[in-house]
Amino acid sequence: MSVAGNQEQSAETSVLNGRKILLGITGGIAAYKAAYLTRVLKRDGADVWVCLTNSGAKFITPLTMETLSQREVLQELFPENRMVGTRHITIAEWADTFVIAPATANILAKMRSGIADDLLTTLLLATAAPVFVAPAMNTRMYEHAATQENIAVLRSRGVRFIEPGTGKLACETVGKGRMAEPEEIAAVLRGFFARAGDLRGRKILVTAGPTHEPLDPVRYLGNRSSGKMGYRLAEAAAARGAAVILISGPTALLDPVGVEVIRIETAAQMDQAVGERFAGVDAVIMAAAVADFHPIKVAGQKIKKSSGVPILKLGPTADILSGLAQRKNRQVLVGFSLETTDPGKEARRKLKDKKLDLIIANNPLVSGAEFGSETNIATIINADGETIETGKITKRALADMICDRLAALLPRAGQKKTGR
């Protein structure tokens, strides 16, 4: 068979076949990669419509992108020969998804602030399609507090980030900031469309963050959990159509878009909040780092240093997952096991003892899996003993892997799953 024939066959069978992708190109040297990205998406059968900013046109020509996409390249908000209707609304409604590649620090700042001063930014405000962003910039620009804050806010609004790579940049700097390769971006889009809606009609409860167990009115026992893993899981499940309840301990994170968020402080409050909602959900993902112990007696006033070193008496908190296992009917239970010594062994014990369907083990002392990091290194183990080592991946990517397995574990609608 000819090469052309192979490509035609792959387009027909690709999940991207017939998908309408709006591709925004902004002003960075990585704009040259957008040409190959367009070819990859077209090869898979996607209909690609390119929106090129004036700065982007300094790096790659409209003619190049028009030739590759086989469509008019969008540049002007008010062109002389404009289409009938409201241009930015018509185009925004056309798209199945919106991809910005490369995305500069400037476009991220505009997106965060809702600025609409050209066609691309106006389309971003007008679209209801899922938005994917592939950042590309100098390492210092990427790591700048303003850029990181913009990324955090955009994530909380549902924008999906395709992480930049690390290596030598065009400015000769070595670090993080290289736009993801076109094949990587295409793979993310394939995965998104393949999974889209596979949790629709499901109700998923996710827990996240630490708990704070008070010692007195100003002090507490806690842990270093940032809550990011649980929040990424809530985002991922919601993006796949689930109705998501996120029960969160104290964190500095913004509420994920489209998710019901219930904030608690203590392990007892977490236990109560989860227990009250358990009967009405299809699955529980316990990603929270719930305290194992709490002070038996809480001082009514601040404990004074002048009173000497206090003696703390601790009692165990409730084992929330074990309690749910005794009540489960059709629900799928997913747990996390954070250990600094032999996490795999301990995770398997918890999987069996707590009658879980899935458990994720990780060690926060390993580089790339630290508290507060955007990445994780995990071992996913199911009840049949199947084990997957993820290697270093983003927490959002891990969240999607967990949701893949959750979708497979959930019984068909209307069919009850017997408890073990």
C-alpha cells in the first residue's frame, strides 16, 4: 500500500477524524512548530482553522499556514471582506476545541485578565470549546511569579495546559520553556477526544488537601499536602462529563471550574462530609492526606510558652476508606498511599485490608514527587494485582490515567456492582 493510502486509512480510523480544531499561533520562535502540528492534525483527518496574531505572523507567514491548513488564515477582527454575521462568535462556535501553540507569556496574561484586543483574544472569550495551551518562552519568563499565577488561575477556569519541555532554548538558555512537540500535542488531543464523556452521568466524590487538627485556637497538627493531586482529579473527572463533588481540606488553590466544592478543616469534618454524600455517588477518590491522629484535648486559649512544654495526648482519627468499604454497594473506591518506606508493599496491604478497587502509591521523598510539585511519580495498583509504574508525569496526566481506570471499573448504568 502506498504512503498516501496509509495516511488515508489512519485519518479514517483516528479519533481526530472530522474534529474541528481552531489553532491559535502567537508571537514566539516556536511558531515554526505550528506548521508541523497542522500537518499532523490534518493527517489524522482534523479540520484545522488557524488564527494568527500579528506577532505570530512575524515568525511564520499566513501563506504557509493557509497552504497547510487549506483554509483562510484568520488574522483581523474587522477585515474588509468579512463574513456575514458576527465574525468572532461564528468562528468560536465552529470549533470542537481551541489550541494555542505556541502560547507566549503575553497571551497567558491577556487570557487571565480577559483582554480582547485582537481576533485571537476575542475568540478565546467567545468560545465554549475546551481550550488547550502549549506555553513556549524563556525559562525565567515561564518561572516568573506572574506567569505562574496566570497559569494557576487559568487552570482553575478549566484551561488545559500541555507542559513545556526542558532543554536548550532559542535564546541559548537551558531550562524549562520549550513548546511541547507537535506529536505530543496531537497525542494529548487524541486522548482528550477518546475519553470525552466517558464519565458522563456519573457522580464522583474526590477528597483533597490536608486536614488541620487544632491544638488550641491558633495552632494545629497538619501535613505538607498542597491538595494539587485531588484538585487535578476533580478537574479531570469534570472534563470527562462527571458531576464532581470536591471535599477539600485547607489549601491555597482556587476552586476547579464546574465542580461543587465543600471545604472542611478536620479529619472528623472530612469523615462526616464524605459519609453524608457516599450513598449518592458512583465512586470515591480519596486523595486527601487525612491526619492519622488528633489531640484528645484542645486548649480553649492559646498555649503559653511560659507555661512550659505541653504534653500532648493524641487519639486516632477515623479511617474513612475502611468505613466506606463496609457500606459500599455499587461504588468504586480509589485510595492513595503516601509512604516514605516501601510504598508499593504498604499500598498492596491497604488495597486488600480496605477492600479498595484501585490504589495509587507514591513517595514524597523522591525527586519529582515532592509535596507541592506539579508532577508525581506513582504506582497504580488495581484489585487484580495489575501494576503500572507511571514514571515522572504531571499530576493532571496522572489524574487522567486514574480516570481511565475509573471509567473501566464503573459498572454499566443501571447495573449494580456487588461488594467484596
